[in-house]
Amino acid sequence: MTDFFVNLGKHPGSRKLIKLLKLPIVFPQELSRSTTAWEVRPLENMNIIVGNVRKTQLTSIIAKTLASAGADVHVQGDTSTLMVYNEEGTGYGRIPKQLQSNTLLDEFKPHAFVFDASGMQTASELQVVYDFFQKKIKYLGTCGRMIIIAQHPSTIKDIEAASAARALEGFVRSAGKEIGRNGSTSLIIYVDPEAHDRLEPVLRFFLSYRSAYVSGQPVHLSANVKIHELPYFTRPLDQKIALVTGAARGIGACIARTLAREGAHVICMDRPSENEPCARLADEIHGTLLLCDITSPDAFNSILDFIQKKWNGKLDIVIHNAGITRDKMLVNMTSEIWSQVLEVNLISIIRVNQALIPHIQKDGRIVCLSSIAGIAGNTGQTNYSASKAGVMGYVQALAPTLYDNSITINAVAPGFIETQMTSTIPLATREVARRLSSLAQGGLPEDVAEVVTFLSSPGASGITGEVLRICGGNFIGA
Ligand code: NAI
């Protein structure tokens, strides 16, 4: 399924015609996406402007990340900050430039702004953030990125500094809504003091075109989960065994393909009725087919037997993607459809995980599909919203129990994604759902798959117990 207005907007002729006829139609910006295999330099030759409140311990990490990812860095900061960028950039042949007050930003349309606010001590220093962004934001290139890095308020003892750190979140959420028309996104990355060394892969991902449909929210990095593996920037999932439920079509099929692209062997699992498409997919990605209804009471035995026989019980990644909707207003909702949805979307995840977790290897990853319906609620979806909110509560509650096993568990909450599931929504509702995001369009299964693949990679070790929205900064569910 495709978005009519995004497609129409791609043609200069139709844009001209709409202008000529003075029709009140604003075409959504077609998003730049990166769907080929991970590369060493995802930011090759992209202009990125960096700033800070003051030099911090994160300065050298940000400088190294940008230089090693191939970016052309322009520094707005004091001499000591510039020296750090020089030192880190030299090793990669990327000498940064100092941003002058008279630099003509419209000449090079920066791909991103990265602002280090981790050194912020007072609320009045929020002025520095305003000063950095206010004049420059209009020059952000199409499908650009605006990222603020800060310390998480819960780890800051000083009350004023903690309030200021939280204020940044509101700033980022609002700015995301303003820059969305341009296809651009905003994000705040909160980094715990012990988790500085986990920032690089996260920053790379969110600055790249792989995070096209993630906007207006915080991501929290902690050092809670122990690490045994270093992050890899190419083929991060080599040698990993991954299970994807509901892999026959839609988002699940796309996740399976993307995990396989990055080196994982994927067990494509779906209901027996989906034999044909699921077998085709398993064949295409050199994975393995497992036909099993996730709600059957012995589903976990089938999975365990399968991995025992094929890989001596080794399992690294589990993606709980299988999901269903059975919409009805609460007054008309039968007990049957209530429990069907709860069973597939929540209860089976809890049951299957209980059995699988002892078999998941160190540096293992679990990602569960939630939905923004679980944050905002939807008319006619009390069953679906309850199940998806339950998934969020589940990952948050389970994550601390897995710290010592070196396993992360997260949920992703997609907004409106163009799939078979959403193609059944009536046209008018579908149109509204698409335009409700800051990016004014629905997302693609690829947008979800790229985020899930990143969360499955060794470099995502700092993220656990989180719910990441993939909704283009939807106006509901923020
Ligand atoms: P889809 O309906 O296209 O695919 C779902 C897959 O799950 C199908 O292959 C189906 O056979 C499988 N499945 C259903 N029940 C199963 C069971 N009992 N055992 C094994 N497999 C089963 O759905 P779509 O759109 O690809 O969604 C995937 C996930 O993303 C779901 O959890 C959904 O709730 C979630 N999501 C989707 C959004 C969207 O806009 N498409 C928005 C938010 C969340």
C-alpha cells in the first residue's frame, strides 16, 4: 500500500499544477531512507553542526563518532571544544571547521545539528540552547536530524539542573513538530554518566537515514546491562540466531529480511495457515521455517525443540511481532474477541519468553511490538490498546531482571504503518491517521524493521526497558 500524496508530490509537474490552481494541498516530504546493509561511514560527507553549553566528557566521544562516521563537522564552541574536535578528527582525516557567525548556512544545508547539553547546570543556560538553534534551524536540510544529548534528570542530584535537563525534552518534542514538514526529525539522547561508551552506535543510528520515522522523543542510555561484545558497524548480527514471530507478511517479513541482511540466521515463524508465504520468505533469506500458532499452549516447546535440534539450543534474538486486531466498541465486544487479542498480543509473549529466556545467549536481545494505540488509546480498540500497553509495562518490568544475564528487552510502538493490517481501515480514517504525524505521512515496514534491527545489535546495549515510538512524531501518543 502506498501514500497517494507522497507519490504525487514526487512529480514536479503535479506540484506546479497544485500551485497554479492555488489548491490548499501541502505535499508531505518524501523521506530519505537507507535500506541497504550497514556501512562503516553512514554520514559520509554530510555537514553536521555541533555545539555545547560547555566542553564535557562527551565532547571527545561525539567528535570521534562523527569523524569515524565520515561527517564534515562544523563546530560552534570555545577553543578547548574545537581542539577536541581537531584531535579526534585528525585520525580520520576529517578536520573540523569552526562555524563563523557569518557562515552562510543556506549554502551547505546541514544534515544535522548535534548539541551536547550534558554540561548544563542551571535553567538559565537553556538560553544557550535557544541561541544555538533559533537562527540556524531554518537551514536544516530536508530529512535532517536535530539531536540533543543530555544527562538523564533522574541521575542529576541538583534540582535546577534536573529541571533544565527535562526542559530539553519538551523543547525537542515541539521542535520535532516544527521541522517535520521538511521530513526532518528531532530526538533527545539521555546518557547516564556510566554509559558514555555506549553513545557512539546510538548516535550513528539516529543521525542516519535508517531512523527516518522516529521523532520527538527521548532515548535513555544506561550501563545497567553488562556487555561482552563490542559494537560492530557492519554486519552486526553475524552468527546470531534470531526468531521472528508473525514473519509471513507485513512488518514481520520486513524485520526478518533486515535481520538476515545484517548477518542473522532467521527462524521465520507464523501460523500453519501462512505456510506458503512464510516458506517463501525463509527460502529467500536463507532462514528456516517454523509453523506454529503462538497462542497454542505448547508453542514454547515447539520453539525449544526446534532450536535444540538445529542449533543445540542457541538463540540470540527474539522479535515478538505477531499481532492481531479485532475492533469493536466496548459495548459490543464479545469475550471471545477480547481474549483472542489479549492472547496473541500479550499473554503468549509472556508465556513464550518465560520458557525461552533461559536459552537466550549473553548479549541477547528481545524486542516486542507494541503500538501507539497503547499510549493514546483508540475508539473500538479497548482490547488492542490494553494488550499493547501491557507490552510496554511488561518490558519495563522485565528489563531489570535481565541486567545480569546481559539481555536487553525493549518495545517499539509503531504509529500508522502501511501494511495489510492498516489497508483494511476505512479510507477516510486512514487518510487522517497518515496526516496526524509531524512528518504528515504513514511509515513503511522498513522504518520499523531498521529500528528493530538496531535494537537487536550489540551496539544497542545501553537501551533496555524502553519504549521507542516509530510514528513520525504522531500528534497522539506522544
Ligand atoms: P499483519 O496482520 O500484516 O501481520 C501479522 C502477522 O502475524 C501475520 O503474518 C499473521 O499470520 C501473524 N500472526 C497472527 N496471529 C498469530 C499467531 N497466533 N501465531 C503466529 N503468528 C500469528 O500485521 P502488521 O501490520 O505487519 O503488524 C505487525 C505487528 O506490528 C503487530 O504486532 C501489530 O500489532 C504491530 N503494529 C502495527 C501497526 C501498523 O500500522 N501496521 C501499528 C502499530 C503496531
